[in-house]
Amino acid sequence: MVVAAPNGDAIWAIPRIRVISKVGVSHWHTTCNSGDPPQQDSPTRLFFGSTMATVDLHSSVNRYPQSSLRWRMPTSGSVPRIRLTAWWTMLACSVIALGTSSYLAYSSFTSSPVAGCSGGSVFDCGHVLHSRWSKVAIVPVSVPAILTHLSVIALLLFRPISLTWRRVRSGALGVAALTAGGAALWFLGLQVFALGHLCPYCMVAHIAGLVLAGTYLCSRPIHAPSLRYIGTAAAAGLAVLITLQVATEPPPTFEVIEHSAEPATFSAPGASKGSETFAAPGVFEAPSGDASAKGEAIDGLFAPPESVGNNTDATRVINQITSFDPARFAMAIVNPVTLLSAEVDAATDAPKTAEILGGVRLTTKDWPLVGKPDAEMVFVEMFDYTCPHCQRTHESLKAAEEHFGDRLAVIMLPVPLDGQCNPEIKSTHASHREACDLAKLAVAVWMVDREKFADFHSYMFESKPNYSQALSHASKMVDEAKLKSTLSGSTPTEYIQKHVQLYQRAGAGTIPKLLFPKTTTVGAVESSQSMIRLIEQHL
């Protein structure tokens, strides 16, 4: 920096220098930028103590040689100062990111919903915050974000005097800022490309991190040698974060609730007091099927609708008449022992049931089912076709079905998250506005053609259609006339009502629910291995 001595001579000196003159010692400062010599014949303003003067640095008078004063050029080891605007910008970004990250950490640790960010739409905090990418090992990602931005704030407020500590401060600030920016890019990419949903609170923190990193880079020369080491350290930290997330098995996103072994005592409307039968629509006692005909009442039976039961009885009678075998009848008269073998065969035809909630039973032939009615392992799933968590659980359940094959069957009970048909839902989100109609349509497809139900069920989850699209697809899969007739009747609606009653019996709240004999799994099961383990442990 070019400065002038008190006598007008032009010399090079550092920005702040002690000058010896005839009048004593005085501190003075120049208004020139460091390292930029003034233009030819341009005056420079100098501060002598509290007095400012303008002198000509190129005066012909030069009585003091430059060697008479000690001076030095700025060295490469000096630490660049952060401009005031950049300092405030970085501080504001870290404060904003710290606030949002702290709120998200609180929501994660307390399992409380995120305000103003319901599920089902593009902006779905629940989907993002319950995904496998929401944690590093077992810690929510908001925790390292809090530590990072606390470090940035502390480093910005820390004003060291020594050059060594200024270098440490500058390097640490760079590592923290660039790490925050890199992590922001990583998590924004995950939300857009891997999850397909966005969390507004997360985006605020990520954008603040990007601005923080950009401001730091703009506040210093990009070609600075130290930036190479700072960038390497930040990249290493980000690599550790990504490696932990990718290598770690997804954390559980569900809860297992145990039930007592006591028989079910929840009675359907119209059931006599003390009844242990959970009847389906129109049925308030155990159905008069094969088991009851033999005097073998099924405790805790959750029976199908009355109309379905009547149709089944009528079909059974018709089948008995049409399948009458005169030769077998004559054989029975000649040898009555054959009647005993017939009774044994009938006993083996007793309906297969699935036990849930510690005693409630559902027959596999009377409820929407994916799999064979006589499968070895049977449990119940409660879901909503418009629920993102249910959609992810469906994927892992399909993998489990492929693993177990015909040994596994699942009773599918759609429980709409729509207040129009589910009184437990006090406020219906826009994404669930057609949930009731979609659930009734699925039941109607099952009633018309049970063989086609599994394919339609998968279509609903994989294609995520609206009601008009789903109805059009269903009309092509099953008989359209029968489908319209079934939908115009009351049975699909009654089925949904009974699903909701059983949902209330299971404690309402979060879906999906996987109901086993003694336990209920609540929440999304996103890992196929976790689903397989649950089935093996609880069936």
C-alpha cells in the first residue's frame, strides 16, 4: 500500500504503521485499498491522529529514503476479512436453519405432527421425516444440522486477535459452511428424486445452507490455496454422512402393539349385551354356516354382511341340489358307514379364520382376500388407497407374498381417511377426498369377481388413480353390469362401516395397521425383510 510520510515523501508501508516524526509518534491510516497503488498524480488522504490531510504522493521533494522506514507487503499467510454484508448474511442463514432444524428435531423426538404440513400431497413432511433418509444411523438428520449451524454462529461471533487463531477460525468456518451447502444439495436431491415429496421446513433449512455456502465462497478468492483443503475437509464430512445413510439398514417406521389373550367383547350394533360376536353389517350373531350347523360356534367371530350370508346359504343349497348323486345316495342306504366319512369330510371344510386383536376372528371366505382362503398363515391389513404410507407398505407386502407363496393370505380391509365414511377423521385432507368411493369400489370388485380382486388391489396402489380412472379400469376387469348393480346396493357401504368399526376396535389412529393374533403393527413397513420378519414372528 502506498502512503506518504509527514514530509510528503511516497513510501510503501503496511495498512497500519507507526511513524516517527519531529513532532512525536502518531498513528495514521490510509484510505487506499491494500495492495492497490494510487494512480499517477492522484492525491491520497491521510489521517494523522484525528486530522485528515490530502497530499500529493508524487511530490518532487523526497528527502527521506524508503529504507529509513520499516515496511512489508501483505503476505500470503494473512487472513482475509469477511465483509460486513457477508457476515450478516451468513449469520442470518445459520439462525434460520438453526430454528427450523430445532423444530424438526423436536417433532422427531416427540413424534408430534409437523404444523401446516399434512400428508398426501407434494408437500408432505410426514412422508419425508419418516423415510429412511430422515436419520443418520439412529439420530435424526436435524441434529447434525443443529450442531453445524451452532458452530457457524459461534465462529462468526468469535473474534480472535492472533493470526493463528484467525486462520483456524477461517478454516473451520469454511468447512462448516461448505458442509451445510453440500448436505443441502444431497437432501434436496433425495426429496425430489427418491421420495417424490417435499418438506417445506426442510427446504427452508437447506436453502439457508446453500446461501451460507455461496456467501462464504463469494467472500474470499476462489483460487485461495487454503480453499482446496477446506473443500476437501467438507467433502470428506459429507461423504461420511452419505455413507452412513446408505449403508445403514432403514430404521423401523412402525410400532408393534401387544394385545391380551382375552376374547373379544366388542359387539356390533344390535348385538345382545354380553355377546362375543363381532358381526358384519346386518348380522348380529354368528352366521349359520357350516360351523354353527354343527354346533361349533366360533368365539369372537366377525361375520360378513347379512346379504352376503344369505347369498352364500342360497348358493350352498343350490350346489347341494345340483350336485346330488343318486349312486352315492343308494350306497349310503346300503352301507350307512359312508355317512360317517361324509361327516369327516364336512368337518375338514370348516371355514378358515384369522384371529386378531386377541380374540376377534374373521373368516377368510367372507372378507376381501389376497391369497388362498385356506392358506396356512393369514393376517389382516387396514389401509387407505390414498395413503402414501400404505402405498409403501404394499410394496414390501408384495415381496413377502412372493417369499411365502401360497402359504400366506391377507384379508384386505380398506379404511378410508375420509370423514364422510369414517367418523374418526375430523378433518379430511384434500388428498383423501375420494377415499370412501375408492374403498367401496374395491369391495364391489371383490364381490363381483374374487379372482380379479388381487390384480385390482395392486393396480390401485401402483397406479394411484382417481375414482373416475379406477371405475373405468374396474369396468374392464369385471362384468360392468354386475359392478354397477353392486355399487348401487348398500353392501359395499356396509362393509366399509364394519371396517371402520374394527378400526376403532384396534385403537383408530395411524394406518396402515397389520393385525396379527396377539399383536398389531402400526405404521409403514417399508423394508421387505422387516415385513417377512414380522410375519414369521407373529404368525
